[in-house]
Amino acid sequence: MTHPRHTQVAVVGAGPAGLLLARLLHRAGVDCVVLESRDRAYVEQRQRAGILEQSTVDTLRAAGAAARLDREGIPHDGIELRFDGRRHRVDFPSLTGGRRVWVYAQTEVVKDLVALQLAEGPPLLFDARVDAVEGADTDRPVVRYTHEGRERVLDCDYVVGCDGYHGVVRRALPAGATRVHERTYPYAWLGILADAPPVYEELIYAHSERGFALASMRSPQVSRLYLQVPGGEDPAAWPDGRIWDELDLRLGADAGWRLTRGPVTAKSVLPMRSSVTEPMRWGRVLLAGDAAHIVPPTGAKGLNLAASDVTVLAEALAARYAEGDTALLDAYSDTCLRRVWRAEHFSYAMTSMLHTAPGQSSFDTRLQLAQLERVARSPHAAADLAENYTGAALRPDAVGG
Ligand code: RFL
Ligand code: PHB
């Protein structure tokens, strides 16, 4: 294994943000190196997002990384909302001028991008943990990392922190360089993967006084299901039988359904958080994806925001190297933050509309139902949800970019 000592762009983290950025830079002729602290199997198997917006699919196609997505991705033209014993479908194409979303798991996006990068470049080092970033305010920042037990140094023109919420790059910036805006929620999600056919052909978002539930899928044979649980819940408190019983009560009861049960192959509890770090650039250090912002998963936005950040950033870095023009790079943070705050608001609103907070009053529940009722009755309210969910409301022209 050779260890590059210099590069133009050092990318920290090989999640969707880092891998897609590297792919886009490589195609634009900009040199980069990706450093990832975990091993390949871990990165490829981490269960997370499942929904891709049209613009994310468009970017993956333009990056030459969508061959399998185009074969195996499942296009969806709507979602179902369940509340108060009712079912209401939100139809995306008719409300958004033809937009849809794709069910294609983050694990698969990551596998596709890793395979392409290992075959075609640029360098991608697993088991390479970044320990420090120095010289953010100089022209030649330095990344210190440990690879296979040995300390290494990489110097570069720019460092991009694609290292997620717990990453080191953001924390390497001087105190006062950035400001963090944050909100936590008094509940979490228990997520499972099960070898069982999806309960319904589209995703179901269910409001119930027992708590929120979401029925998603990975394939015609594999379901991805979520239950609202108390924050910090131990997954061991949820044996498989209890999970299925609770899913039946929250998702199926009103329709007289029962879910088809099957072996549960993964189970974990996920905290819910909203967070934005501003600005997303300081000196020669830039942040992208979860390293800069977190949304609660109810709006299915996190992976899509990561993809849109790096699309903006790759274009800006390409202009910087091809023409020496830094205008797009200088605008990077503002350009991204307009979309980020729109998505933050949508994710917060979906979360608040659908979850039952501990000790929630009957008044609060009636307000949630009034909001859901409005989505069901008003084409404007339904279009607002559909435009945000599919990403139409997040396009640069829609958010004033
Ligand atoms: P990631 O995926 O966290 O990747 C960061 C990478 O950085 C590495 N790293 C380091 N590497 C080197 N040195 C260090 N010191 C490092 N520190 C960290 C980590 O090992 C990791 O590989 O961030 P990225 O790339 O910004 O991608 C963001 C997405 O993963 C995230 O936003 C989504 O998964 C959010 N999300 C969803 N987004 C959607 O768009 N649609 C969805 O349907 C959706 N569903 C979800 C979700 C997130 C969930 N969880 C687990 C919070 C469902 C769930 C349950
Ligand atoms: C998923 O399939 O994992 C998924 C789908 C929609 C969400 C969150 C997660 O809002």
C-alpha cells in the first residue's frame, strides 16, 4: 500500500458524502484521497437510509454510479399516511409536476461507490483514522492519520470533513469558528430489518397514540420497519414477538391487517436529533453531509442532503482548479445552508406531526390530527409535503439559491 503524501483535496470519511464527492472530483480531474477509519465491511453494512430523491438519483447517474440502482431501485410515486383510523395517499407526480423517489438502500449506494473507487481511483484507504487537522487557516493544511498502526501525514489544498456527526474535522476548527444550532427529541426509533415481504407497496407513515410507526422496504422479500420508542431504550427490551405485535397495533389494526412476520436480521435504536453547524466552511476546511447537519429520519432527507452538499462542492472545486475561480467555493456554505434549513424545517415538522411525545396532552394530539387532516383535504398542504419529500422544494431555485 502506498501512502500519498500530497493531494489537492483530502476527504475524511467514506460514507455517502465522502465517496460521492471523491467520484465527482475524480471525474472532474481534481486529485483527492479518501481516508476512512472503519473497514470496508463495516462501512458497506451499516444500516441506514432507504429513500433517494430524484436529484440524488440524477447525480449518481451523472457520476456513472447508477447502473445497479437503475436495475434494482424501486421507484415510488407516493406514500401513505395513517391516522385516526384512516388511510390517505399522497401522490407525488401529480402534486410536484412528475417527481418521484427511489427505494434503494444507503448500503447499496455505498457498495456501488466503493467498488467503482477501488477499481478506478482515487485512492481510498480503510482503517485510516484521522486524528488531527492542522493549518486550516493556511494555504497548505495537514491531515494526520493512523493507518494500520502507523502515523501518517497528508498535506493538501483543502480538507473536506465528510466524517459524520461524531467526526473530528469539525472539532479541529478553532473555538468560535462555527456555531452549532441543535434540538433533541424526547423519543427514538427502534429499526429492524426482516426477511418478510413489505406490508404494502408504498411506505406507510403511521400516527397513533401508541407512538409513530413506519413501514419501509429494501426489496420484495425484505422489510425495513421502525417504531417510536422512548429515548435511550435498550433493544433487548424488544424481543421479536413484541416488535411484531406493536407494529400490528400501530400499522395494521385499523385496516384489519396483520403484517407477515419473518426472521429479524438486524435491530437497533437510533436517537433523533436536529443540528446545523454554520458556516460549513472555515479557511481551507469544508464540511459536508452529517458532519455539518443532522435531521431526524422522518423526512428521509439526511442522505439526500449529503448528496446535494457534495454536488455543490465538487462543482465549486472543479471551477477552482480549472479556471482558478473561487466564487462558487466562497458561496459554498450559503448555497448549501439555504437547502439545509428548508430540509431541517420539513424534517422537524414531519417528526412533530407524527410522533407522540411523552406526556403529550389531548390538545396536542388533536393539533397533530388537524394537521394530518389538512394534508388529506387541502391540495396545497399535500403539495407542500410532496414537494419537500421528493426534493422539489429544495431545488436551488425554490430556496432562493
Ligand atoms: P456517514 O454515513 O456517517 O459517514 C461518515 C464516515 O466518516 C467516517 N469517520 C472517519 N473517518 C476517518 N477518520 C475519522 N476520524 C472519522 N470519523 C468518522 C465514519 O466511519 C463514516 O464512514 O455520513 P455522510 O457520508 O455524511 O452520510 C450521511 C448519511 O449517512 C445520513 O444522513 C443518512 O443515513 C440519514 N438517514 C436517511 N437519509 C435519507 O436521505 N433518507 C432516509 O431514508 C434516511 N433514513 C437515516 C435514515 C439515518 C438513520 N440513522 C441511523 C440515523 C434512517 C436511519 C435509521
Ligand atoms: C428507510 O427505508 O430506512 C427509511 C425510509 C423513510 C424514512 C426513513 C427511513 O423516512
